[in-house]
Amino acid sequence: MTSQHSQRFLWRICLIACMGGLLFGYDWVVIGGAKPFFVRYFGLENSPDLVGWGMSSALVGCMAGAIMSGLMSDRFGRKRLLILSALLFTVSAVGTGLANTFSVFVWMRLLGGLGIGLASNLSPMYISEVSPAKTRGAFVSLNQLNINIGVVAAQAVNWVIARNMPADFTSEQILNSWYGQVGWRWMFGAGAIPAVVFFVLMFFVPESPRWLVKAGKEKKAYDALVRLGGEAYARAEVKDIRRTLSQDEIANVRFRDLLEPKLMLVIFIGMALATLQQWSGLNAIFYYAEDIFKAAGYSISGTMLNIVYTGITVLVFTVAAILTVDRLGRRPLMLLGAGGIAVLHALLGAGFYFGYKGWPMLALVLLTMAFYALTLAPVIWVLLAELFPNRIRGAALSISVLTLWITCWALAQFFPRINAALGDAGSFWLFSLLCLAGFAFVWIFVPETKGKSLEAIERNLFGE
């Protein structure tokens, strides 16, 4: 097999696995555009806690999905659980679009969250386990690119559906219009199309060769690695993977390994990075864009268009991250992100404090999104997929992903109350301080993993 054939095969299976990221991005963000409509449809305008529950319920499903992944991915592999996530995305998209009660709406969002929790853990893990060391950062970042494609797709669908709604509609007119009765349902239902495609295509990708070696299926692992890089590459990789596993770890999952002191330290680093990504403040913009842009002087239709601008910005700068993460390394990009976003949040807080409206605030939001897309958004996923050992990667990674979704849920649930207590300016100043703390943490604790095989990273971190 030629290197060209191997590259085509690698690109194909990584892009299919990345569809989990695309659906993650779509399902994660579509709720923001639908919020002005489903809140009125279900009569939640005077129930801030129920609004918060509607916005954050999928994140509870994400937590359950992360736990399920941790318990099952090291035992049953990556592929089967990614197929399950695709099925859950499909059911959720159709069910949410058809929901006629708030309870059904929440249950369908929980199912979608379960799919997100699985895909957010397994897609980057799978890609990291099939990619060569020198380009692993770029390939794992493809998952973030697909997350952002899903984000832009959700934003575009939301805008297309709501763009012609008159800006002066009252709450009652919104409720009784096509937008308030039917339009918002298509925002969710459109996600069923890529979900079905993902479900079908996942049957045509191989299982992760590193999991196959761990599961005692060395011949299947060798065959997959031959397709990825030829026979010499496959022999060397199987040998290197095998050296990281003791005989009693083959076809056996030992959850007690999670209590090893060295691994607990790395898990703590992963949990801290996950928390930094969520509480850097960018997801507050994604989830509550309507409120933030309204405070900056924009109508609903103007907000929808601005959200599309933010999605396009994120998409462009994620491409830049793919081109730089294996060249510049993980640590420099993380430090640039945490420090740069801290400064921009401080400026956004000042803008709200002094009453700036319109394009200056939009420009600051877009610049903040650019920094996030170039640094914290993709690089943290790359690091989380790299830091943990072969023998227990699924379970260890799931703890970080569970932390990510717990902190994401907390942000979605409590940001309205934080914003009410601190105001728009105070909220962004709080995020600025948290990013500064993140900068200090990365400087002290986060290792560089650029250009190292997963087995070399394991030996460096754990002396194995």
C-alpha cells in the first residue's frame, strides 16, 4: 500500500469519526437560536429556573454520556459506542422537533446530551489513537473544526428560519406566529440528516488499533495499522503499544488504576483544563447570545446574524489552529489563549460598563471568539486525548470530559443568576479573572506533547 493510499484512508476514517463532533456542535448550539421561541411556546417567560433547565438539560445527558463512555469504552471499544451516539442524535433531533410538552422536550434534549457525552469523549480519542504522532494535533483538531461546522450550521439554520420575523413582534405575536409554533421545531429536526449519515458511515471504519491490542485482538490491530501506514509501520506500532501493557492488562480493564498517584495528578490536570475551557466565558456567549447582543443594542434578527458571524469567525480560526498546533505546540497556544481572552473579557466588561453599543461590542466578541478558536477550543481536546495511558485511556479521559460537562452545565444553569447579580460588565470581568488563573495553571502544570507518540507521552509522564 502506498503512503498516498494510507493518507486517504486516514483522512476518510478521521472525517467520519469527526461527524460526532459536527453533531455535538449542532446539538450544543441550536438551543440558543430556538430559545426565544420554545420559551414562549412552553410558557416559561416568568420561570427563569425552567428556562435554565431547558437550556442546560442536554448537559445533564452529556454527563451521563461521559460516565457511560468511561465505564464502557475500554471494555467495548470506540466504534460501537460512536454508532450508539449517532442513533441517540437521530432520535433526539426528531423527538425534540415533535415535542408538544416541556417534559418531552427535556427528555429528548437529555437523549441528545447522552449522544454528545459519548461523541465528545470518543471522537477525539479515536482520532488520536489512529493518527501518527507528527500530525496527531492537526487530526484531533479536525474534530474541533467539525464541532464548529456544526455550530455554524446550527446558527445558519436558526438565522434562515428566523430572519424574516418582524423585529417589532410582541411576545404574544411571536408565540402565535409560524416561528413560535413550527419554525423552531425545524431548528432541531434538521440535525437528523447528518445524524443518519454518521450512523451509516460508522459501520465502515475500523476499530481503534490501540484498543484492539488492549483487548487482545492483535491481528485485527495489525491489519488496521497496515492500512494506515504499511507493514513496517504496523509491526513497529503494535510492538510499541504492546510495551505499554502488562500481560494482565490485556483484555482486562482495571479501574483501580485510576487511583495511582501519577495518574491522579494527570487526571487533575485534565479536569482543570476542561474547567478552563468552559469557564473561559465563551460558552456563555454561545448559550445566551440573545441576551448579550440585546444588551449591546441588537434586535432578535440582528442577533441571529451576529451569531452566524461568530460561528464563521470560530470556523476560520479553527482552520488556523489545525495548521499551527503541530508546529507551535500545545503550551504556547494555551498560554496565548488564556492570556489573550483575559484581556479581551476585561475590555468587553469595560464596554458594557461604559454603555458602548453596536459594532464595537460585536468586534470585541468576534476577536474573543477568534482567540478561543485558535487556542483553548481545539488544543484542550488535543491534550485530553493525549495525556492518558493506553491501558485505561477511556475511563481516565471520561473523567475530564465529565468535568467539562458538569462545568458547562453549571455555566448554562447559573449564568443568568450570575449576570443578574454582577451585571454584564461584572460577568465578563469575572471570566477575565478565571482566564488569568488558567494562564497560571498552564504555565505551572501543563507539559508539551508536540511530536511525541502516545506511548512516548505515556513513558514521559508515568515512567513506563
